[in-house]
Amino acid sequence: MQQFARIGLMALAVSDSMFCLSILPHAWAERDPLSTSISFSVVYSAYGEAVFNTFAMIGTWLTVT
């Protein structure tokens, strides 16, 4: 039981850290509506919300179980 709690807390810490790292570029990524090339800001604006929600859901799931 103690091993499971330790692994669960470590997984929660990793999930929260990944959430913080994934939301950090939100301050710098600006989407240019006229841009036709693929860049980090285009990909981030398209998939960033899904990544935020995934890490938030993982953190909630680890907290509840």
C-alpha cells in the first residue's frame, strides 16, 4: 500500500509539472491569422487546449483514485 501511494504521488507530481510546462508557452505563442506556414504557435494554438485538458484530467484521476 505504501509503495502504491508513493508511485501515485510521483505520477501526480509529474502530471502537474507537465501541465505547468505545457501552459507556459501560452504567454508567448501568438497566432498570426495570415500565416500559411506551419510553426510552433500554429500547432500550439490548435492542440494546446487538448494538452491542458489531458494533464488536468490525469491529475484529477490520480487524486480521486
